[in-house]
Amino acid sequence: MSPDILFQFSSPLALFGWAALLAAPLAPALADRVAGLVVPALLSVAYAALILAFWWDAPGGFDSLAAVQALFTDPRIALAGWLHYLAFDLLVGAWEVRTARREGFPYLLLVPCLVLTFLFGPAGFLAFLGLRLARRATRPMEATR
Amino acid sequence: MTAALAIRPAATPFDAEPRFAAAGLGFALSLAVTLAAAAIDPRLFQGDNIWLKPIKFQIALTIFFLTLAFFARWLPAGMTERRAWRVFASLVVAATVAEMTWIAGAAMAGTASHFNQETPLAANLYRLMGGLAVFFTSATLVMGVAIWRDRASPLPPALRLAVGLGLVLTFALTLPTAGTLSQMPGHFVGTPVTGAALPVFGWSREVGDLRTAHFLATHAMHFLPLAGLAAVLALPGRLAKPAVWLAATGYVALVAWAFTTALAGLPLIA
């Protein structure tokens, strides 16, 4: 199986996970399982397989920006890096959904955070943390856990 | 207590030694990654997909640990709770994890694990892993002797003998066959090797292949208990034990034949 085919499978898989998160109010347990477990696990299997198969002969390394760039010139390692994004961004999204549910964080505020996490991972995470902090700070009477 | 029990899965036949059961399950689960790697990695090693060997070892270790976990219920009462046993069992699992890491690491690097003398590091690792292999296989010896000698065992005497003897023979037969195999330059004896091999196992059909003897030796712990079970079920009580001894003798002879045939450079199945 070539990296291109794997790439074509991985994007719909991740999108499926994000769709489950958006639909989480309808089926919370299912969304947790799909986006917080099954899809990231499948992406991780593909990631681990790519690393086992192609890491050894890959150029570059971790010790300088140029080395990291060289690493990603190998399409198979770039695909592994892409799967890494997909898997971990989705896990962060699933964590946001679980945390929002537990803390009564409004769905309408959560959705933009999820969209941002989907597109720009850490920026969405930061948005969620910021909104959560602001909401907590301005509603001191509410029980916070 | 009840809550803790409620979240546990139903009792399995492997509960008597949870470390071995978990190790067996863990090696089985790890197949997901190596099977996926085999599907995407175009590299070959000696004509086969480079991940075939790690996959074979993962399957073998899964069977090894689930077998030991299954037999562990017949260890003498209290043995698995003893500290020495717990340390030993943990070290056995650790040794197999090291072994598997070495084999998968060599596949990752596209080089040989066993028989690798290319660099001092590779040669030293090979030697170290040989020692670890003897150590983790000794779990069969320890368990076999303990089950064999347990007079309070609930097993019928002939079956107890068969389980104990099978485990002991796994160690006693694997040591010389695998030990000799490890001292050769490779698992084939003789030429020419053009690639004719048995399906699934990959044993040569044209020259001697020492892996067959290793395979048979290591599976004594499966063959003899099954022979013992058959003897207990089918034969009158006083014949069961002699039948087990006979089966054991026959099996040792089979291993010896496979071993000497391979050493002579001949295939067992042409």
C-alpha cells in the first residue's frame, strides 16, 4: 500500500471522528468512543507502521529546524507526521467535548473551539482554555470541578 | 470490592498467572502494528517481507504465554503468590519484550537479528538475546518441575505427568536444538538454497532446516499434555502413565530425527 492511498483513507477517517464530536450532544458515549478512542487508535496503528517501515532510512532528524525539514521531505515520513496531527488533534477535540460536558460549558461556545482545533490544533486548544477560564472567572458562584 | 469485580471481564482460562496472560494478549495486540507495517513496507529480507519474522515471533510468544498462563492453574497452591515467583515471571516477560524489541528493531533497520555478526554491537546483541532466550524458556522448566512434583495436584496422575514432562521437555529439547541452531551461520544446512519452502512455516524443502527441530522441541508442551489427555480419556488407569512415557519417548525420537536430518543437510519434507 502506497503512502498516497493511506493518505486518502486517513482524511475521511479523521473527518468521521470530528463529525462524531459535533454530534456529541446527540450521542455522547458514542462520540467519546469514536473520537476519543477508535479513530485515534486506527490512525496510531498506521502511524506506528509507517515509523517501523520507513523511519530508519529517512533523512534528517530532530536536532535542528533544517533537520526536521529534511525529515519531512520524505513523503512517507510526512504522511506519518500528518497522521500524528490528525490523531492528536482529534484527541484534544474529544477532551474538549468531555470537559465541556462535565463543566456545563455551552455547546455554542464549544463548536468554534472544535472548528479551530480541527484546522489549527493548538490555536483551538488555546481558544477552549481561554473561553473556559473567562467563563469560570466571571461565574464564581458555579461549582467548578 | 464488588465494584472492582464488576468491571473485570468474565473469568478466563488464563487467570491463574495474569502476567503471562497479559503478555500473551499484549503480543497478540502488537500484531496490529507489524501487520500494518508488512502491508506498507516493500523491503524484503532473504526473499520474504521484512516483517514476516517479527510477526512469526509475536505469534509464537502469544502462544507461549497463553499456554503458560493456562497451565499455571495447576502450579502448586500458593506458588504464584510467592514473591520469588512474581519476580521471576516479571523478568521472563521483560526478557521476551527485550527479545521482541531486538527482532522488530532489526527489521526496522533492515538488517538481521539472529546470526548477525556484521558489527561488534550486532554480534554482542545476538549473544545477549541468546542468553535471554534461554532464561525466558526456563519458565517452562520451572513450571514443569513444579507441576510434576505436586502430589496435591487435582490432575489425574498421568495427565499431571504429561503436563509436567511436556513443559520440562520444551526446555530440555529447545536448549540443544535452538542452541545448535544459534551457533550455525544460518538456519539452513547445505546447498543449493533456491527458495523451495513449505507454506506458512517457510521451512526448506531442499536442504536441512534446523528451525523444524526447534519448532517441534518447543511444542513438546502442547503435544505431550494432549497425548496425556488422550491417554487418560481412552486408556484404563494403569496404562495411562506408561502411555505418556511412551509418547514422550516417541516425541524425543521425532525431535532427534528432525535435528539429525537437518544437520545432515536433508529436508524433512521434500
